[in-house]
Amino acid sequence: MPKDTYIPFLLQLFRQYGYDGATLSKISEATGLGKASLYHHFPGGKDEMVNAVLSYLEEWLEQNILQDLRSDGDALTRFQRMCDHISDLYEGGQQPCLFAILLMGSARDVFHPKLQTLLRTWVDAIAAVLIKAGLDETQAKQRGEDAVIAVQGSLILSHGLNDFVPFQRVVKQLPPQLCRHLGT
């Protein structure tokens, strides 16, 4: 099977166990590949697996978030579509954020530049919509950062409380909060 076939399994494993906890034994069991086959598909080992997952998420971000934010239409509708996709990605808050997991432990130094780029791209795309809607650049960037903080923070809180309502509330309330004082 092609290498891309294993990306959903790897995404789930790294979400569940983190970089350090996703052992080759667990990866082998989840993918059905022996260790030799894993190294055939991913000669760079776990680092290459995580990079493949991050590339998948980068493509997902482009297709599901950035394209919507760059599309025509009013800001509120674009932010609602963004939040619908975010809710789908995190299954209503039931899935943890891989970004947060990879920014802790030994993986941080290895993957920080890629994660920083993905997060900055998302913040900038939100800010661009707000600037186009009439908000000044500084406020737009702050709202973009606040939006990502709200999503990521609500994921952490929801998992900590074992209650997914905070995440669901945030993704529902976020579009109108982003558009406050824009006249949309």
C-alpha cells in the first residue's frame, strides 16, 4: 500500500500517545506493518512519520481552512465554515490537538519550526479576512491569535474536564466574536 495510507493511523497514534509514547511497537500494531516495512515506507523513522502527518495537516489546512478564508463572501460566513471544518477535524472536541502534543517533550525542538509556520499561516489568514472587512492590521492580528488561542485552549480544557461542551461552545461563538464591530 502507498505510504499515504498509513497517515490517518499515524495521526491518531501521535494524538493519543505523543511523539515519545508512540513507540515503534504501537505504530507497527496500528498500521499492521512490521518494523522493517515501517522503515521501508519511512526510512527516517518516527521523525519522518511525524513530518508526513504534518504535511497531511498542512494540506488539510490549505484545503479546508485557508481556501475558505480566501474565498469570496462575507467574513462571518467564512469564519463559520472555518469553525465547521475545525469541529470536524477535532470531532467536536473529542480529538486532541497534535500541535500542542508535539510542542511538548523531546519533539518540540525537531518540529517547532513547522508547527510555528502552520500556526502563523492560520493566524495570518484570519487576520487577512478581518483587514479586508475593515479592521486595522494590529487588531486583526490580535483577533487571529485570540481565535487560535480559543480553539486550542478549549481543546485542552475539554480534554482536561472530559467534557467537550467548552470546545463546541467556542467554535459556535467564535465567528460572531471575530466579526464584532465589523458591521457584518
